[in-house]
Amino acid sequence: MSVRELIVLGSASAVPTKARNHNGYLLRWDGHGVLFDPGEGTQRQMTRAGVAANDVTWICVTHFHGDHCLGVPGVVQRIARDGVEHPVDAAFPASGREYWARLRHAAAFRDTGVIRERPVSGEQATLDTGDAPFTLLARRLSHPVEAYGYRLEEPAGRTMLPAELAARGVRGPLVRRLQEEGRVTAPGGRTVTLEECSVDRPGQKVAFVMDTRLCDGVRELAAGVDMLVIESTFLHEDAALATEYGHLTAAQAAAAAAEGGVRHLVLTHFSERYRADDEHRFLDEAAAVFDGEITLVHDLDRIPLPPRRLTGRERGQESLHG
């Protein structure tokens, strides 16, 4: 069965706390695992979360500040030690090649040849995902060092409507032929088209936005996604600090979600300046701006992607057979 969920391995910002490890987020997607920003301690957090090195198929680094990349050596060496055989693609800002090389070879170990580097440059880039069931877009953000956000998209498809198929006598092998050829002849001699028995199925979309000020890149990444995983380092009272250091407040993250029509807003990357009993303030700020689902994450949380949106025609089918 396909699984699509976000596993939070760490949710602190520059300084980890007793309750929050440095960053680390694994997006599980139909047998693929996209590991975003493995900070210090990610390898141990993977063990605590039940995540194996074999689960990782992509490593995506947004930028080369330590809380977003110091876990790379341990993850790479674990991939080598565990004998991972499938390719593991590594996306990172091309301007940070020197940092990547240092992290990639930070200590002596029996190396692996499965890591494939995918450096990112320019305002935006589309990465080659091969036969993976998604595309991956990188978009430049606004931070004191070059940083990118990532957007994962499933291609659009078609959803078959069982009631329409049954009404036209299309069943068994005819259904696959209809999907592949676009039309079939039903047992009664009638020609049945794919459009009669299916509806467009928008692909699911997830965006991952770390350290940045509000900018066009944030808005483009967030537009229309089912889940937006986004930093909310500061509260509104510290908005000036957020701007100075290239970060977002909870209210700014929520505003980006509201403008983009996001379905599920996931807040993370919290400054150590705030106490645990301040958490409700992040939620309150976000909820004042965004009226959709909001999750303030904790380490080792598992957050499923929202169910697919139903079209009007699908809802009608459900009401007929509910």
C-alpha cells in the first residue's frame, strides 16, 4: 500500500533544545523517501523514528547553515555502511559545492558510489527524478546565504468512476483497455469513452520552505499545495529580527499559506528563545491569518498528506452510493 507522510526528525532552529533536535524531515512517497535538511543528530533521530538508510532516495539541502546540513556526514556514512544499493540523489545549492564536498567526505569510511549529486543554480530549477512518481522543483529564497525551497508534485491523472463503468457494462480487462486506449466497445456494442467514466485527478503537491524572508519564491512554492512545511522561527513581536536574519514569523508563514490556497500548514524550525509554553502563541498567530488545518510539529511526529480533493462529479458518485 502506498504511504505518503511527513516524518519530523527534528524541528529546532540554530540551537537544539532538550525537546527539539536540529532539523530533519523525511517525506515518504510511494516507496521513495525525500530527506530534507538533515541537521546534526539526524542519523540517531532516524533510528528513533524507525527510518532506515534504505528508505532514503533523495537528500535535499536548502542551504549550508549548520542546523540544515551537519547531519549529512552521518547519513551518507550510514548509507554506505548499510550497503544501500539504489541511487540516492543529493540536491543542494551549487554555490555551496565546497561545503557539500567537506560534509560528504568529513571522515574516513568505506565510501559508496550510490550518491548522485544534483547541484541547483539560478532562480529556479527542475530536477531530473527519473521514474519517480513525482517531479521536484527548486526555487531560490531570500536568506543571507544562497538558499532554495523545494516543491514536489505528482503528475495529474484520471480517476475512474465505478458507477459509470458499471452503467455502461465496462468491467474486467475492458477497464484497463479504456484507460490505455481512451475508448472501448462495450458488450452491447456501444462505444464508451474514457471521459464518460472518469474525471481529472489533480496530482498531490508538497512544498518545503526553510530559512527565508517573504519573497516571490515562497509564494510560488506555496501556490496550491496540499501541504506546506515551512519555517516559523519567530513570533510577530520579533518580526524585525526575522527580517534581519532572513526568517519568517508564524504570521508570515500563515499569510503565505492563505495566499497560496494551501490545505495543510505545517509549522516548524522554532527559535530556542521561546519556551514550550509559548507554542500556543505560534498557533494563535497562524490561525488569525490562515483558516485551514495547522500543525505545529514536535520531533518524531508523523503527519499524513491530506486526502485527495474530490471533484463535484466524485462527490455526486459518493452520495449516490453512500
